[in-house]
Amino acid sequence: MWNKKVHDFGNITSGQTLVAEFIYGGPDTIDRITASCGCTLVSNKDNKVKVSFTPSKKSKDVYIATKHLKVFMKNNNGEAYQEQLKITAKIYRNNELIPS
């Protein structure tokens, strides 16, 4: 019942902050969300999960980042379960390295 479970930012430059939104349209409740890394901040308001991602600057020219979000849910009976969302990006050290 998510609008998507994966968001790919594509080719980006390190150090910039990007935002993705996941929308949950089901009857269950989002209890809390955790991210796999400190470079990823997550908030939830009205079943809209907002993810802010700021990839760190590394010495590599290019690297792939995949971050997982654990979404702790509760159904109408109060039973807890987990969903997983994911963001990905191909991160370049500077704009000159991004292929055109």
C-alpha cells in the first residue's frame, strides 16, 4: 500500500542534500522509522515518510549508496510488523565526473 518502496536519486554530487517522499495509503499505523545511516534523516507526518539524504564526501571519484529504512507498523489488531523502504544513488565526488 506504499506509493513506492524504492527511490533512486540517480547520479548526484556528494555533499548535497536530497529529499524523497514515500506515501503509505493503507489502514495500518506507522509506529516509528529507523535509518541505516546517520546521513539519512527520516520523519513521518500523516503517513508521508520524508527522507533527507546527505551523502558524505569521500576520496573516491564515484560510489554507490544504498540506505535501508525500517518502518515499524501496527495493524488494526495492534500486532506489530516491519516494512522496508530503500533509497539509492550513484554519488560522484564533483560535477565534472558525472557523465552527460
